[in-house]
Amino acid sequence: MERKMKTALLHSLERRVEAHLNIVIGAFQNLPPERLLQQAPGGGWSIAQCLEHLNSYGRYYIPRMRQAVNNAPDAEALVFKSSWLGDYFTRLMQPGVHARKMKAPKGHIPPAALDPARVTAEFIAQQEALLLLLRQAEKKDIGKIRIPISISRWIRLKLGDTLGFLVAHNERHLQQAQRVPA
Amino acid sequence: MESAAALAQLRQMTDRIRPLPGEDWEALAALWRPLSARRKELLTVAGQQEKYLYFVLEGVQRVYYLDDDGREATLVFTYAPSFGGVLDAMMLQQPSRYFYETLTPSAFLRASYSALADLMQQSLPVAEMVRLGLVQALSGLLERLAEVQSFSSEARFRKLLQRSPHILQLVPHKYLASYLGIDPTNFSKLINRIRI
């Protein structure tokens, strides 16, 4: 498994979250509600559904990560090494790498009827919280803190892998949302 | 941004307020240092001193008040080219009652207030420029207070868009709603009505 400098990894995740925020603040939040609820051809998700799907992960992970980071002691860990499983999950989410369609797990399937302004605002608030978390994590050992995954509490990923997974997953579905035709 | 270009922007600003003789400008220009900040960084925290005057080069920032129930009220947005920081705390040398925070990645020039205060003692033109700049800020605040008390929420929103046409694409709507004193649900209704 590749070893990475922790701060370089966290900074690159921060830049990606910043790019995601620019898409949602610059474009999605200003679209009319009908456009946000417009389904993709063949019953595919609307932009609002893509964002709500991501929100369901953020609602699970962000408070847990925040609590874990707050409880962890400061640590001088310079390098981060993904676990085999963490690396696998992150690669699976990476857009373009495995572009095949996947089925959303139970509890993460977004309904079609949504309040698009509320969904968009929640996504933005989550990304702002994620930015602060990425900065706090610079002072911690992100290989030692572990977070149970949302679909099985028996599997616990390293914080560094959980952050990488979440950002890659956001990227995947933001790209999907950008492809929804008008 | 290059420091020469940044100082040129600052000079344009001070020239608009009160043109400074060469020597006074040189002394003022020497006080500023570049600073960049990421999104959602707190530059000034309530309860602490405001040690700096900011000149905004890039990005959007806000001054906000946090009440006892944890609710935020956005009082002022700052963006280029304008001065920023919590000006009353700075000039009165008292703990700030407000936060100053970046809402997007930002670039500034910033000057230590103690150095600026020293220069204001020595240079009448600089002192005059600062005084006139503050009066302009006061005038902007009174204008906004009149809007908040007398205008409909739709008129307040239109006024904001007129002053800052790009703000909808730069700032999350929740901060705009907070600035306008509208709850987020009514803000999205308002924006949909105005769009048509």
C-alpha cells in the first residue's frame, strides 16, 4: 500500500472539497427547483437525489469523524498508509476508475420527492464542516483513529481512508449530477 | 497577486478617499503585508482584540455576531476592493464583539493597527484619509440599517444584487439569507420569485 505524507494528502483532499463547493455554490444552488428535481433519462437520479444520497453519508460520517478527532490526542504522525480495504473502497468510488453502475445500499437510497433548497444547503454545510475536519486532522494520527463504516459497524476504516472514501464518493456523484440533462 | 499590483489597488482605494502626498503614501504602503486564507477561516474571534486592518484583494468575507442561543447574524460582507476587519474593536482597542471570517478562499493586505495608529499621529493626511474612510463605512452602515428597517425583503434582496451582482455564485445562500434577515426557506421562495 502506498505511503503518503499526511499533510500533503489532507491538503489535496481539501482542494477537492473546495472544488466540490465551487460546483454547488456557483451552479447548483442557483438552479430553479424544477431543474434540481429533473430526473435523468431512464429513471436516473436528479441533481437533488445525487446530493441527498451524498448527504446521507455525510450525516453518518461527519459527526462520527468530528467526535473521534476531538477525542484523539494530538500526534506527530507524518506518513499515512491506507489499509488494504480502505484503498479498495476509495478506488471503487473514484469516478472514471470503476465507472460501472453500483446499487446504493439500504439507507442511502434518496427519495424522488425532496426539498431541493434544503438538500443543497445541507450539502454545502456538510462540505464546510468537512473542510474544518480536514484541517483539525492535520494535528492527529489519521492512521490510528478508526471509524465504523455506515453499512456495517463491524468494519472500521482508518480516518485517513474514511476521509479519502467520502471525498471520492462526493466526486463520483457530483459528476453524475453535472451530467443530468436539462 | 504581486505585491506591486496589490499596493496599486490599495492606492486606488486611498486616492478615492483622500489622495495622499508621495511621502505619506510611502509611509502608509510600508505598513502592509500580504496574507492569504482558505475558506471558513476565522481571522478575528469574538472576545479577542482586533490587531489588524485588512484590505481585501480576493474573495468574500463576513463580520458576524453569535448570540447566546448559537444563532449567527451576518452583519457585513467584505470583498475586493474594500477594507475589512472589526473596525470598532480595532479603533477602540477593545475586545471584539464580532467574528471576522472568510467565506471563500481569500487574499489580503493587512496592517498592524498599532503601526497605523503611530503613523496617524505623524501624518495628518493619513489621519484624514482614515477618518474619511471610516465616515464612508459609517454611511454604508446607516444606509443598510435604513434598508433593514424600511425595505421589504424583496427590495433588500434586489439592493444586495445591485451592489454585488456576483454574490449569488460566490456565497452559500444561507449567509445571504442571514445578511438580509430572512429565514432560509423564505429566501429560496424569494429567489425563485425574482428569477421569473
